[in-house]
Amino acid sequence: MSGEFSWKPDPGSGITVDWVEANGLRFEVAMAGEGDRLALCLHGFPELHHSWRHQMPLLADMGYRVWAPNLRGYGATSRPEGVRNYALDHLTQDVAALIDASGAKEVTLLAHDWGAVIAWTFAILKLRPLERLVIMNVPHPMVGRREIRRWEQLKKSWYIFFFQLPWLPEKMLGRRGGTAIGKLFELTSCNPERFGPDEQAIYNAAAARPGARTAMVNYYRALLRHGNSVDLGDCRIEVPTLMVWGEEDLALNIHCTEGTEEWVPNITVKRLPGVSHWVQQDAPDQVNAILRDWLIGPAAAS
């Protein structure tokens, strides 16, 4: 593991990066703000804590201590070998251990894409108390199970099955001289100017670290091979929950937002037309306005 951080924030942003030991791993964590109220931000595939750069200053200004870790296998965070190490039992324990390491008295969990898969599971398992839950562009597990049985979603999920193959997915992600991942953001965003050369270079460099692409793909491999590593029980979540959804998601159809209230009765859904899967990076001003209003509004107090 390289000792160099995968992202060097602008000093004027109020964001710093440091190491946190948790669950036997060393996490590279972007940090902002201070206090006993933790906003823990979990990124997705193939991202980094860098994906929360627009939200971290807002949350810090709202009085949160903000931690955005690079998940296991990403950036300069520890990279365990083997598919089994990327199953949801380990991933959710990482979150619990990070919360414990923070010493926070209140926790709001914000998550996108794979981070949201982990966050849904963490909240269902009730591994640690949560004040609030914010999910971006990933369905509740039961809604996901419903939709994957339908052709409209199944055809969009082709990559999950492709990622089960040995070595070929890693090769694909490393193509174009190592620039494929950065280009993925640009090509699938509704606002490609948000993913210029500097942004792409950060993601490309992180994915080029030894073993990084394999670790990233192992999340998907473990999802299918070790899906029974956690017992989700009735899948209910009582925590006040906000779902933010970019409607132009190429990987997940809009029906993935429907019916969530059956398992999450205290849910607020905000759909953003003309915004891609990379919602908090693609439309940061809109997402930040939603976060600000919801975190200080009635939903947070209910």
C-alpha cells in the first residue's frame, strides 16, 4: 500500500486527509468540521472519498464533523486480498469500526452507489445507532430484488455478471492507457464538464495502484458469491431516510425508487430530472440544497 494520499484537497476547502485505524485496516479518510455529530459519507464504484468534495464543506458548515473514507481496497486504504474480504459482513463492520473510532455521539450516514448498498445493509442490521440516513441512487435491497427480476433492470445490470469473470474486468477498467475509469464518468454524466481532466486524473491514478481494480471488482464478485454473509431479516428501517435520485441513471431504472416505503416508512424521495447516476457530483448545488433543507427540516426531527 502506498503511503501517499489519493487526493490532496484544496486548502481553502477546509478538507484534510488523514489515516484512521479501524476493523484491522488503515483507512484513508477525508475530514472536515468538528464536534460530536458525525456525518459519515460512503462513496461508490469506481469512486473515492473525492466524490463527496462538494458536500463536505456544506456539512461542516452545518455543524457536522465529516468523515469520508476511501472504502477498503480503494485509494490508499488497506487492500485485503481475496473475494471473501469484500462481502457485506466485512464492509458493514468497517462502517461500525469507523463510527467507533470517531467517538461521535450522533451519526448521520450518507452514501452513494456501492456505499449505499453498504449503508442500507448497515441500517437494516442496526449495527450502530443512526440519527438519519441519506441514500443516493441505489435501491433498498428488497426493491432491488424485485427490479432485477424484470427485464428492464436485468439488461441494465449486465456489468454485474461480467464482473464475475476472472481478470477480464480488471483489464477492461485499465484500458485506454489507464484512463478508462475517468472517461466513464465523463461519458455517463449529464454534465460532463464536472469531470474534466483534473477530476479524471484523480480517479485514474487511484485505480492504477497495484491491486486496486481487482479490489473494486471484488465487491461485485462477493455480492453474488457470498450474498448470505449477512441476514437482513425483515429489511425494515425506522430511521428517517432521504433518497436522492438522478433520473438519468444508466445502470438503475427509475422504478428502483418505487415502493421503498413498505420497508422504510419514514422516507423522503427527491428525484432530479436531467441528472445522472453520479448525482452528488453531477448536480452538487441541487443535492446540497436538498441536504440542507432535509437535515434541518421536519423529517430529521420525526
